Amino acid sequence: MKRLLRQRRTLALLAVIAPLLALFIHVALRSGPLAPVAVTVTAVKEEAVAPALFGIGTVEARYIYRIGPTVAGRVKWLDVHVGDRVKAGQILGEMDAVDLDERMRAQDAVLKRAEAALREAEARQAHAQTQARRYDRLYAARLTSEEVVTTKRQELEIADAALSAAREELIRARADRAALTAQRSHLRLVAPVDGLVTARNADPGTTIVAGQAVVEVIDPVSLWINVRFDQITAAGLTAGLPAAIELRSRNGERLTGRVLRVEPSADAVTEETLAKVTFDEMPHPLPPLGELAEVTVQLPALPVAPVIPNAAVRRMNGEIGVWALIDGRPRFTPITLGTGDLEGRVQVRAGLRSGDQVVVYSEKALGIGSRIHVVDRLPGVSP
């Protein structure tokens, strides 16, 4: 009797435990650590990829003219301010001449004295030449001595030497006068081109050293963008490629441009390639120098090839590949990647064929033998 009662209790206990165990196993396989991983998949498609490069740059002036004196001095007056438009040849300001005008008047006197000395030397040389010829004829007629003829010839040589020295002195005086004139003209600050004043580094009364810029002028039609591209993706960047430009101050407005040149020297610190991009049509109003700009350079389109989203690419044990679905189970497949575009698509050169299913996003990291559950989209992941 006791044995029968014990069996009934055991059966009752099993009847309670069995459903609980089955429920536990069901929950563990569906929502626990053994549950299948939710994934989204896509099919490999044969498509053409239009690759592009994206870079950040700054607006700069191609030509900057730093206008200043060639000698040290004080600014006498300055008639332009930042933002003013100037014309080629316009006088922007002038340096204080100090004693330069007095030195020029003194040099004028030296020049006149040199001219007078030259005229005197020419007269002496002409008289000595006439006397030498006259005594040569007298000596030929035996009317004078040889010593007198020799003396007259020496006087002619002395007169020739004095004339040559007077000419050299006049050349030196004229050169000194020309140097002072040029120095005087360099005290005027003249605009070399039609441009825009971007900096005024001194005010009247300020002492300036030789070579220091008083005013900076740029050619406004020569603005370009100094762009930096990551060296890893810069393959194919050449001059002449079309570019789309977005200035930070004009959010959403896309301007067209073109790559003018790729710099032969890259930035070794940031590992970036430098390029200059010009505007097809200069924006109005002009953007400020130093403004940041986003530049997208369109590369030539590539032929049709298998394409996958770059979000599907994974790295496992040092190999690049994707989780491909084979007979409903994920298998890591090594692939060789080609060029990608800015829309998140990348070409596959080897490892996949058109129509193959690959995992794009997974709820958690996949592994060999992982069970999966295909869904349309994962929470928090944009489609």
C-alpha cells in the first residue's frame, strides 16, 4: 500500500516537473543564450558602382599679395581698410621719407657737378688733341723739337684719362640718383592687382622693418579649397575630376567645382593626400578665408560587378569576409573587396556570386555553428 502511494506521488511530481522542464527548454531555445540570433540578410547583386572621395578642406586664396616697404621706416598714411576693393596701380598708402628727399636734392647737385666736370674734361681733351696734332705737323716740318711733341702727346693721354674718369663719375652719379628715385617710389604702397584687402597690419605712425607686410591683398577670383583626403581611399584622384562643394556657411547648398591639381607632397603625420579644388563659378558673396568645406570628388564609374553593403563585411582570424547563408546556416566566407562608393556599397572581386545571401546585421556576434533567425530589420538599426 505504501509502495503504491509512493508511486502515485512520484507520478504526480513528474507530471508537474515535466511541463516545467519543457517550458524551460522552450524558453532557453527561444529567448535565452541558446536562442537563435536575429539577423537581416541581403542578396548579392550585379551593379555598377560610381565611387567617390570625401574630404574636408578650407577656403584659401591662390594668390596673396603682401605689400610693404623694402626699407625700414614709419607709416605716413594708409587709406584702405579690411574689406575694401582696390584697383591695380592704386596707391594704398605711403611710408615716411624721413631725409630721403634731402638726399635726392643733394644727389641732384652731385649729378650737376659731374656733368660740369665732364664738359670741362671734354674741352681739355679736345684742346690737348688739337695741340698734339699741331705739334706733330710742326715736328714733321722740323720747326719744333721732339721733346715738345712728346710733352703734347702726354698731355693728350692725361686729358683722355681725365675724360674717361669724368664719364665714369657721371655714370655713378646717375646710378645713385636712380637708386634714390627707386627707393623713393618704393615708399608708396601700390596695389599690384584688382583685389580685396584682407589684412591691415599697421596704422600711421607704426615703424615697419624691411619686408614686413603693411597690407595684404588677395585676388578674389582665385579662391580655391585646400582639401585633405584619406590616403587609403585616394586611389584614382587626378586633376580634372568633377567635385561637389558644400560650404559650412551655406548648409545644404551644393556648389560645383573641379580638381585643379593633386599636391606632390602628402601629409605624413595625418596620412592624408592634399589636393586643390577650384569653383566652376565663384560664389557670391565670397566665403571667408579659412571656412571649412566638405568636398565630394566623383571618380569614373566602374563596370558591373557583384556588390554588397559594406556593413556585411567582417574580419575573422585576420581574414576579410562575410557570413553567407548556405543551406540556411551561416558560414564565414573569405572575399576579396574592390572599390566602394559613398552610399555604403562595395564591389566583391572574388568569393561571392550574384544571388548569394549574406548577413548584413546581426543581433550579436556570429560564430561557427550559430543558429540564426532571419528578420526584416533589427531594433535600432536603420533599414
